Amino acid sequence: MPDRSDHLTLNVNLQAFGQRPSAWQFSTGNPAALVEPDHWIASARAAERGLLDAVFFADQPALHNPNPRPGNPLEPITLASLITSATDHVGVIGSASTTYNDPVELAERLLSADALSGGRLGWNVVTTYNKAVSANFGLPEAPGRQERYRRAGEFVDAVKAVWAAAAGDGKYLHHGEFFQLEGTTALGPSAQGSPVIFQAGGSEQGRDLAARHAEGVFAVELTLPRAVENYADLKRRAAAAGRHAGVPRITPGLSLVIGSTVAEARARFDEFEALVPDNYALRSLSSVIAHDASTLALDEPIPAKILDKPWDPDTHPTSTGYRLTFLDWIQERRHQSLREVLRDFGGYGSRIIIGTPEQIADDMELWFRSFAADGFNLMIDQFPDGLHTFADHVVPLLQRKGIHKREYGASTLRDGIGAGLALDLVG
Amino acid sequence: MTGTIQLLALLGDLPARLAAGDPDLVRPLASVTGTLGAALVAGAEGRPARHDPAALATALSVRLPGWPVVSFSDGRGDHPYNTARRFLSVDHLSGGRSGVLFQTGGARAQHTAERIQVVRALWNSWPLDSLVADRDTGVYAHTDEIREIDHQGADFRVHGALNTPSSIQGEPVSLWHVSTAEELDAAHGLVDLVVLDDPDLLHRWRASEAEARPGLVAAGIVHGGEAAAELVSVSTTAELFEAVATLPPAPLPPGLPAGEHGRAAPTLRALFGLPPRSFDLSSKPLAFGASRA
């Protein structure tokens, strides 16, 4: 395999009690655990034991039914301040929407949290396509993808203008389609200049935004060949946009259920799944195939007319990047029954490996050395236990392969992910 | 010793030093945690701000667990849904020891009143008690206790519910720094405490019915001992410790061993002797229907 001199960029998606929907049923039984500091600090410290670059928080400013799966009940940037105050090294990447925030307010809020953290904050730029969210912000419906991304592009420009002002004389000026801004900030730069920017959308518009602005990307890739193709495409676009060669760092989601044998990992997975209502996986699959999967026969393959149905990325209700990679992934499973497909689909939005530390480390190395990924956004079955298992059993294997750091060498998130040269506020 | 709770508005380099855990400041304050009638105030410097109040308040709650913290919120560029979840998050992370000091930020009195109303309704939309995590039944939350706020006002339309459950003190203590008679009138029945810096408004506050009016926080004005708290600015280490030396004692739970104050320190509501207020949403629609799960 080709040589890489860099190290993996490893983040972990801190999803409530864990990535498995039933993870809460394996927790300590404290119903209020998710609103108390201890759960988050324990999980972040577990990430720090594994020398991960950052913990990550997705976000939807709306309440979804907490049964069967509770979401994260605390605001991500506030959680970031908690975690960076209570830990020494690990970064925190929080999601915040460009559709439901004000660019100056958010720019200052992020920069202030970044400064207080000593330069360990990342901002995951999301445009938020959920209808429940728009109703909380006085909009009758969510704006379409085109408009959301036009606003997002300008929003990031405006945020960067405020950050550039903080690093300079304090004065910012921005005139565009959505925002007319002129003012002065009293904030100064953080230890890493300004927060690192991540981006998570896989649509055309999302990839353009990532190419122009992101230091890191959360990708959804289910198959290696498409991941390699998309990796090269995004790096090309970024180079064309004049970006520094190391960025953006591309980190596909990777869901893990770890056991000392394959059988043990399978048993652990089954134990989690046995407590999830039957329709959970069906609903999740329904959203990606844009068809109500509960109407299909469990012991027959998904009908070809559903999988081959023409679709329009602009109006597809959920992630288009996910849909594209799913269509690749399903190709070799077209003959399988819906029941079998559902089992392998258990990553719910990311690839899943149910296996041993050796299998997981080999797989991560293959993707890394194939230039399908610069690292991963890990989805862990249950917190903090699953993360300790990763730190104790997978991390040493990755270190032996020479692809994971042996200590925290950098004090900021930007330097830690190798994007230190990429601070370009004017871009 | 004044006997009145002191809200210490942190200015100068005090916020950054405390947030960074400077031991010269943190150690002496930590040693009196939970024993004094005091709270730290984040974001008091006004605009342009040098720190985000929520980020600062959260860092303070990590450095000084058990110390109450009050955050400024002027609403500029901040939608009430985002305001509500951010400061309720701070309240959870501080162990139910936080408050929010609302300011008008140049807006009309009615706009600010509606903003506070929406924020408070959201704070009460998802009761903490609804979380049960019952492994036997597989029910995590009793969703029939969660309500939409269904707010349709002049300036805001907010559906709710909030995706943060209420806190162990119910909701953050709400304060409004009012500077006009119209704002003072609008604050009645809306916030726990009003902050006044104008003697004329103090007269107006005194003239209103004692049962119905919000509690008083005096900011640099002489009062006749009827203020629940005083808001004082501290900009230097010397000023901070001078203020701390004259703080009144906090009501302490009986029989508490020394050193346990941080964990057992009262909620900010309890410190003020405020009832666990809650916003009545009983006429609002259920967010997930009437089924128990």
C-alpha cells in the first residue's frame, strides 16, 4: 500500500448514550444522565485516552420524540465549553445552523468559546433541512436546498469576516444577498486564530462549500470505490479553490461494535438490537430509499422499481450524499432479503463494522492508505464503555501500524488535524 | 455585611482569568462555595462584548462548581429558541444554579417582553420529571407531559417544544434590567426579579402591589433594604476579594460536613427563596399525543 506520512484524523460523534438506539437501556439507569456534566466529561476523557482529535456534536434545534431514542438535549457550543474546561487536549466540534442563526452573533459566540478553550473548538457548518426546526423559528417551511446553500456560503464568508476583524483592527464589513454587515468586534483571535471549520453535507452544493471553506469534512461513504472517487474529487475542488494541500481532512462516518471475537461482537450487536422497536431500522431505511419500507415483505428483496426510481437531488428530502452511496452499497445486496439488508444497514447513516479490533484496525488502514479517507468520524455503540474499548484495543493496533499518533503533539485542534497552514480568513 | 445577596458583575480581566482557572482567583472562591449569598455575573461588560456569556458561564461552572452564575442576554441576533436552549443548557451544567439577566438591547419593551415570554414558555415545555429511563417497559420518557408552546405573537412564532428538558431548579432565575416605566410594567408576572438603576423606577416599583411585583435587584441605587439582591461591578482582584469578604452567608442545609458545599450548594432559586415557578402550558397542545410512551 502507498505510504502516508500523516496520521489519522479521528473524531467521535457523541450521540447521547451511544450510537445504538437502545444504548440508554445499557447505561447506569440515571434518567437525567444526559443533562448532567458527568456523562459528557467521562465520554470526552475516554476520547482523550484514545488520543482522538475531537468529539463531535450533531444538532437539530427541535425536539424529536425521545422514545425510543433520546437525542442530545444540550446545546453543542455550550457543551464544548464544558468539555474543553474539563479536559486538557481533545477538541470539540459543534454543529450550528447557517439557516437559523445570525452570522455576527454566531461568529462571536464561536470565537469566544474557542478563545476560552485555548483553541480547541471546531464549527460544523450545517444548513438544517428539518421541517420541525423551521416551525420553531417562525418559518412555514424549510427553505429549499439551493437557497439554504446560497445563504450558507454567504454566511460563512460573513463569519470569516468577523473572525478576520478579530485578528486585525476589529472592524468588519460584509455586503451580500442575505447580509449587510458593518461593525466592530471587541474579541481578539484565539490560540488557533479562529475555530476550525467542518462541513457535513454530501450534495453538490455541500461539496462546493467544503472545497472553499472546510478544514474537515464529515462524509457518508458506504463503499470503498466511491469513497476514493469522492475523496479525489473534493481534494481537486479544494485545490482549484486555492486551498492549502492538506485540507479539507475527509472523515467518513464509521460505526463500530467491538468484540474480542467476531461472535462476541455479533452477540453484542444483537443484544443492542433486541431492545430496539422493530420499525426503527425500517423507518431509517425508508428515509434513504424514499419509500415506506414497512409496506415491503421482510423475506423478499427490495423491489427493483423502488431502488431504480428516478430522483431529483434538489428535492430529495434527506441527505443526497447518503442516497448516492447507499445506491452503490445496495447493488451487491439486491438479491438479499429486506431482513438481511436491514442487519447490514445497522450503521443508520454510516458504514458499520461489527468485529474484532484487528478487523477494525485493518479496515481503517485500508481506507486511509487507499486515500478514501484521512480519518474517521467514529460512531460508538455506547458511551463511555465502547469508547474505552476502542482506546484500549483498537488504538494500540493503529499506533503499531504507524497511522495514529502516540501522544498529543499539538495544543490546538487546527494543528492537531494538520490544518495549521490552512488558516486563511480572507478565502 | 449587608445581608443582601450580591451579584458580582465580572469586568476587566477577571472573566478570562476565572474561566482559565487562575488558581489565585479560583482557590479562595472555591473555598467558600455554597456558603455565601452571592452569584457571579457573566457578560456584564455589555457591547461590544469580549466574551460570550454562555461560554463564560459554563467555564465558570466548571472552575467553581457550586457557585451560582447569571448570564446577560441582550437578544441581539439571537432567536428565542436558541436563547432558551443555550441558557437552559448552562443551567443544567451549573447544577441548577443559573439565572439569565435579560436586557432590551435597544429593542422595544413589548419586543423584549415577548422574547422573555417565549424563552420561559420553552423552558417549561419539557418537564424533567418526564424522563424515566424505565428498562422494564422500554420507555425513556413519558411524552404525554411534553407540550408545544404554540406561540403566535407580534414578533415571534415559535412552535416548540424545546429539545432541552427543564432543570432541577425548574428553570433559570429570570431577571430583567428595566430602564423605562413601560418595561417595568411589562416585567410584572413575567420575570422573577427586576434590576433597577433609576430611583424614579424604584418609586414606581414600590407603589405596585407587593404580592404581584417581581423581586428587586438594586444596581447602584440606594434602597431601604427591600432589595433581594444588589448588582455590583468588580474589575480587579482586590475589588473581587473585598466584595467577597462582605458577602452575607447563604442558607445552608443542616448537618452538612465541611467541604461538601460544592455538591450541596443550593440552587439559585433556593438562594433567593423563589418558588419553583413554572409557566402554565396546560392549554397548549401535547407535542406527541396523549399516549403514555
